[in-house]
Amino acid sequence: MKALVWHGTSDIRCESVPDPRIENDRDAIIKVTSCAICGSDLHLFDHFMPGMKSGDVMGHETMGEVVEVGSAAKGSLKIGDRVVIPFTIICGECEQCKRGNFSVCERSNRNKDLADKVFGHTTAGLFGYTHLTGGYPGGQAEYLRVPFADATHIKVPDGIPDEKLLFLSDIFPTGWQAAAQCEIQPTDTVAIWGCGPVGQMTIRSAVLLGARQVIAIDRLPERLSMAKAGGAITINFEEESVVERLNELTGGKGPEKCIDAVGLEAHATGSIDSMYDRAKQAMMLETDRPHVLREMIYVCRPAGVLSIPGVYGGLLDKLPVGALMNKGLTVRTGQTHVNRWTDDLLNRVVENQIDPSFVITHTEPLERGPEMYKTFRDKQDGCIKVVLKPGANGANHA
Amino acid sequence: MHSLVPQTALRGRSQSANDKLAKSLGYFSIALGVTELVAPRALSNAIGVKGLEPIIRTYGGREIATGVAILASHNPEPWIWARVAGDLADIATVATGLKQSNGKANNTVAALAALAGVTVVDMVCASGLNAEKGGRRTAVADYSNRSGFPQGVQAARGAARKA
């Protein structure tokens, strides 16, 4: 089959790889109908995430049709079922899964020993990601093997296009969790850094959850225009001071809820501290560029909440923990507990409360995926979200 | 919207031949820079130019900075053009050796020929990178009609809280 394969920094290729097969009786194989490139895939593309190996198949936003089912998964899945695959692999049986903490499933990471050493305790296995999270082949491919498939799936109805459902795999529940874990009150101002795909979903989630005011921060006009369309007040950090503007919009008190939808690759030349971080990254003295975290800690209203869906990879420098502690801020973060949210979110899509396909700007055949990684990373061609279609020929630009 | 997606030289790959060439030039730049910083006298003797050790050291710093920038940047093109400018400075500096009577005129000519060759490679690489981008970095698209709320933003506000 064809798949997008990681070969090193900025080097992804569309290649032929062996077809997946059932390896465990809880497995299923799906034929991929749609998959997408996620912002966190870019951290792998840029090789800021440790634990990648040449030959790894990319992708963790995938949906398709079940074509083969292991014997132990037959009670939950049958051939022909239409499914979205959550990016977190879950056993559904461990203590964490039973509590709904699916992204820290205790059994799905097949490299548990490695994760125990690096993180202290293992987290869930993830598709198409670092070997710290199992190194499972991903879904930017024609077929995908789904481990623990009896639990790791979201059944979706026929009659709704892939484009409206695909993002249940990651960015929609990720944006939703980012807003939900802020426990938004009707009087709250929610500030969201980053208007990429997760940021856009977070804006819509904060609006649905009833924030008084949603403020979105970015520098790219096309992303800010999409944020504004979703009901946000926008701040272009290249044109105005984020701290001054946020204080102005909140009577000098700062936003109650701050959400980091940027993560470890803050715009490298966007601020003095990011330039400092970039230089340290080049010298391997720091792994991440935490400009947004610093700014959130500084501007957040005392006793407020910081929510961090943005991905961080390793060791961070110059974090103002003194301000964090003295202001009594609550920090909530983590990979998304996808299946905790998806029943509710699927209903919202079916009921036409939200149509997540608004974020798609490019639809391309799988074979053009490597080029689209570059386009997405370099923010060319107005690119915000790329959907890839295995077996397709034509391209469709927004 | 007309596609501005860059067409890389190798379809199905994220890296073009020019990307790989740029990376090689980055490593070459750092290696040359280190040599210029560490052994400026030996280098100047070899190419038949004397008395320019401080300048060669400065050029070494320039080469290292350019090389790191090429390797660290998603867009190495401006840094490859910076190398071209550096190449021209190198040529002008080495050319002063032609006026010196040190018996190493052949070495000086060979160094100038090598520099000219590297300059051509740099220019080919920078031009190729520019052509792949189609001359534009970012298209401004208008997504102001993409609310994501089929029933409108006002209807969406607090809808999940009401439920």
C-alpha cells in the first residue's frame, strides 16, 4: 500500500510499504477514506519530537471502512462499519480508561518501559507518533491496523460526508477539551493563542460553551479572518501588544481563562524570548519555545485557568513559575481523552450545531501529502488544514 | 482559489534536490568557517595570501553563522544568497594575492577558480529554491465566511450550556 513515511527532518515521502495485517485478536484493519495532517505532525516533520525512526508511517487523524476484524473485536465491529479512529489507542479496560482518562491508558503503549523511563509513567499509545508512545504505524496511508479496535473507534453514521466527521479523531475533541477543562462561566473572557486548526476548534468550543468574550491571537490574516468568523475578537501580535490589548479588553484585569493552542514551536522571530529559545534549540540546549506559556502566565487573571492543548516535547527554560504560583493559577493540560467527548460531539455534528469542515482549506490525493506538509508548515497558499484522500487524483483548494 | 502550492522537484517527497543541496551547503559553510577560525595562517599560506589572518577569521565567523542559519531555517533561500555575497567578498580578498610576489600564484588562481565554482553552485541553489516557491511565501486568503456554525454565530453562543 501507499503511505506517508518519515525519513528525517523535513523529509517525508509517499512510498510503498507492506500492507498491515491482523496481529492480535483485538485488531481491525480499516481502509482509509480520508486522513488529515495535524499541527502536531509538524513537530515530527521538523524533528522537535524525540523518538522517531526512519521508516515510520505518519498520521493520526484517520477515518474509513472496516475491512478485517480480529476474533475478539467482532462483538464491537463488523466488516463494512464506518469508523473514525481516535488518535489515542485505548484498551478500554484499565483503571485510567475506566475513569475516562483515555490518553493515559495504561496498556496501549507497547513501548511502556521507554515511556516509564522518560515520563515517569507511561501514557497511551498513539498512531503515527514517536516511539515513546508506541511507534504505531499511522493513518496517512491506504490501510491502517487499529490495535484494541474493539475500544479504539468511533462508529459514525452513513449519509454525512467524511469532512464533517474526520476531525472527531483529534482536533475537534482537542479544541473541545481545551475549552471544557477551563470550566467556562458566562462571565468569562477566554483568550486563545494560535489560530491553527486546534485554535479554530477551541474558539468554536468556547463560543458554544458560553464564554462572554472569546479573544484569538495570531499573526496571519487568513487565520484571523477565520477566527473572527467563528465569533472571536482578534489580536494580530505583529501589529499590537498582546498583553496591552488583553488588559484593555478585560478592564485591566486580564482574561480568566487562557488557552495555549500553539505549543512548542512558537513563531521563532515573533518575540525576543522566542529568538532566544530558537538559538538554544539550535545548540541543543532547549527543546521547546514556550513564549505562549510565559505570556499566558503573565497576563492571566489571578486565580485563573491555563489550558494547554498545544504539544510540548521536553525541557523548557525561563518559565515564570513564581508568577504562576503567586497568582494561584490552575494548569490543565494533556493529550486529548478523545472518546470521553466524541459521543456528545458527534451529536452536535448530526444536529447541525457545528460543521467542523469549515477548517479545511486543502484537499489533495495522498501522494501529494509530502508537499502539503511543507505547504502547511510554511503557511503558504492560505493553508490551515489539509485533508488527504488515498486513491484520489484531483486536488481541491478552498 | 488558484493553487500556489510549491511544486517540488521530486513528486511525493517533501524535500527537493535544491533543499538537499542547501543542507549540504550549510554543512560545508560550517566546516569551512571552523577551518578559517582555527587555522587562518595555514589557509592563507596555502592560497598564497599573506597578512590577512584577521580578515580570514572574521570570514570564518560569517561562514559559521550562515551555515547555522541555513540548517535552522525553513526557508534557506535568503541565507544561500547571503553565501553568494560572502563568496564575492572571498573572491575580492583572495584576488589581492595575485599582486603578492610569493611564488604561489598558481595556488591563488586555483583558490579563485574553486571560489567561482562554489559561487555558481550557491546561485543555482538559491535560484532553484526561489523558483520552487513560485515567488510567493504566503497567499492571503479570506475565510471570513467560515463560521463553522450552520445556524449562525449568535445561535451558537452558549448553545452547549443551554443544553
